Amino acid sequence: MLLATVAYMDDTDFIPPTKEGLQDILEMASSLFTLHALEINPKKTELIVINPSTDDRSVRFGGDIITARPAETAVRSLGVWFEANGSGAHTRMLVAREVSGI
């Protein structure tokens, strides 16, 4: 009996307290993906950094470098919009559009 399986994983969020912790998680995840022959598209990965402790705002994911979005740029995850600077400007704009019917 031949059984074909396709899996689709969407919106996985890693929220560690440090860059080093995130890098460890990404290395572990990359190993798991390789072990199970899973293909992940790092180019669709969004990185936001809140209160950076260094100027280096990038991490390695597989063979790619992921650079953090600007602090004022909104990133959507699981249907919720986040901004690293915490201003909420994007959310207010979305609410204003909804109320005005645009």
C-alpha cells in the first residue's frame, strides 16, 4: 500500500528572549526540517526585534540570512498585527479604514 502525504505548516512563531536563543531554535528547526525532508521558504520569514541589545538585527535560517523589519513596519502573525516600536499606528489605520468603509 502506497500512502502519499503532504503537510503544510503556516504561521509558526518563535518568541525567545534573546537573539542567541532564537538562533539556537532556528538551528534546531533547520535540523528537524532536513531530517524529515521538509522544505521551508526562509524568504517568507518575518523577523521583528523589540528592544535590540545590538545593532546586528539578523539571524541565520538554514542557508539564508533573515534581517529584521524596520521597527515601524507592521508584521501580521496569526491574524494579529505587530509593530516592534509598539506604536499601534498600523492597527489604528486599519480600524479607521474599517469604520469609514474604505
